[in-house]
Amino acid sequence: MLQYYVYILASKKQGTLYTGVTNDLMRRMYEHKNNLSSGFSKKYQVHQLVYYEIHNDIYEAILREKQIKKWYRDWKINLIERDNPHWIDLYKELIF
């Protein structure tokens, strides 16, 4: 069964945020961290994985991504800090 990930990246604690969705979080994070695709995360150096959710349905994941993108910044920060109060780069947890 495929899994889909809604994720939030940050440039630093309380910095610029980016929300995305993917079916391969490891690959997508590698692309973000190595600036392999031009766009927002490359332009603003948004490379730290500070939050992610796992979904079993692509439509549910896309809906959630759109929902989070519409949120106020404070709501996104609260979501991040609920599970990751120190804004640790969770990518390190994925690779070990």
C-alpha cells in the first residue's frame, strides 16, 4: 500500500515555511536539500523538515496540504511545535 506525506519545511526556527505533498518523502527531501528543483524552497533556502503526516489516500493528502496552505502562519507554527517544539530537522530521523 502506498503512503503519502504532507510535510512542512522551514528555513530556520520561526523562519520561512513551505508545505508540500509527496509519495516518497526521502526522495523529495533529498531534492529539496540539494536544490534539485528550482522554485520556492530553493529560492528561500527552505530545507529543514520540521513536520510531516502520513496518509493512505492521495486525495486525503492533497486536501490536507491545501488546508494547511490556507492556514494562518500562527496555526502552522502551533502544528509544528505541538510535535517538534525545538524545530529539529526530522530528515535525520528518516535516514537512520
